[in-house]
Amino acid sequence: MEHEHREALRRIYQAEELWRKDGHEPIVFHLMRDGGETIIDHPCWDRSWGVISAQTVDDLGDAGLLRVEPVVPGTTNRSFALTAQGRLEAAAIAEQAVAPAAIGGRAPAPTEVLEWLKAVSDAAPECLERPELLFERAIKDGLIDETGREALANRLFGLEEDGYVRGEFISVQQANGQQRLAMGRNLQLTMKAYPAREPGPAPAVNVAIYGSVVNSQVALGDITTYNTLVEVLDRAYEEIGTLADVDEDTKEEARCLIDRLRGRSVQAVAGVATGAAGVLVAQILARLVGLG
């Protein structure tokens, strides 16, 4: 069962248990639109859990874990409830999720794990290339103890779901979080993991380039490695297309800005780029030349 299906089943079970402990009989869950927002309608559903997709509901229904009421064609609305089999599977998943803490394992806070990942990406990038190395590194750094491996894996997959990290992970039936992470490759931090230090509107970002844009030489990082600026701009242009956490309008504006910077007719540019696209281009260029 895929991680998103396991997590959905666990949350449904958790909400139902909270409702049952208040002395109520189980009731149906509704996936629906409410004022332009998609929600799960149930008295004990915590909105911080997010929303289960219609496809996940259908998949769990096909597996016999949910009873899904007849669907209105062409809509994503769903009404569903746990089956007896689904309740048993969900209870087992919920028990597994809390097991690390029960035996002494600690689940670090997501923000704590994210800051740790940033440090590891600089000090030991091989741990992100081969995520199975993260467990020993976390123990060495004091982030977790020996019993906290599964808790750490669950936090990392939570950060993946929230868009802070991405990686190459395969779905293996009945594999736990630790096993899935150990089989993964190339964990990366996304742009979302590096928010602005202070809240508020993005400041103006000066992108000033003097001389021939196409033939200029720029110092990369240690001031001993040089490359043509146009090659750096080409790399930045390609990287924009790989960003999963940036909206398409901002990407397009950023590409247009780079096109202006690398245009053949430009001989001297001393301009200011502002807004989300300017911030994005400035961050990417700063990182590519080793300044950020």
C-alpha cells in the first residue's frame, strides 16, 4: 500500500475513533467543495491533516477498505466510510505509527528535521543521494536515538507530502517508512524549504550586469573558476522548469527575464528585477555562482 493511502486510512480511522470516543456511532465522511475550497466534512476531521484526493478514496474503495457511495459522474465529490477490513488495517497502521514513541523513539518536529536536512545537505550531501545514510547521521548528530528511525522516516515523508523535499521513492507493498526511505535515492530540498527570513512583501532585488551579456566572464564561488555568463543563464533557465513548488506564471516571468539578460542585442544592462520572478532568478543565479 502506498504511503498516501496508508496515511489517508490512518487519518480516517483517527477521526472516526475521536467521534466514537465521544459516544457517537460512526458516520459517513464527505469529500466536497465548500466556498471554492475542497474539504473533508466530518465532525472530528482536523483540517491540518489536509484533504484526501478523490483518486485515493476510489483506490481504497477498490481495495475493499472503504465503502464508497455511488459517485456523481464528472465530479470529485465522494461520500465514504471504513469497511470492517479497512478498520482493521487502519488500526494496524495507527499502531505502527505510534510504536517508535512507545518504545522510546522520538519523532522530531518537522521544522527541526528540515533545518537538520539543510545542514546535512552542505556537510554530507551523500546522505541525501543515498537516504539510507540519513539514519546513522541523525543518530550521530543527536537528532534521534536508535529507536527513532521509523519516526524520522515518517517526518521526512511528511515533509515530502508538504512539498519541502522530493526524491526518488518506490512503493513497496507493506513496506514501512524506514524501509521505503532506505530504498530511495536523490533526496532534494525544494525552494519551499528556503523561505524568506522575515515575513512581508519581497524586497526589490537588484540584478545588475555590465558589459557584454553573452561574452562576459563571471567568477564562480571561489573566484578561481570561471565560465561565460550565458552558460550560467542557460543553466538557470533549465532549472526553472524543474521547480515543482513555483507557479507557472512566476516561472514564465523568470524565463522572460533570463531571455532579456542573455539576448544578443543586449550590450550593457544595469537593471532592477522586482517581484517573485526577480527573487527567483536572483536566488538561482546566486546559488549557481556560489554566492547563496
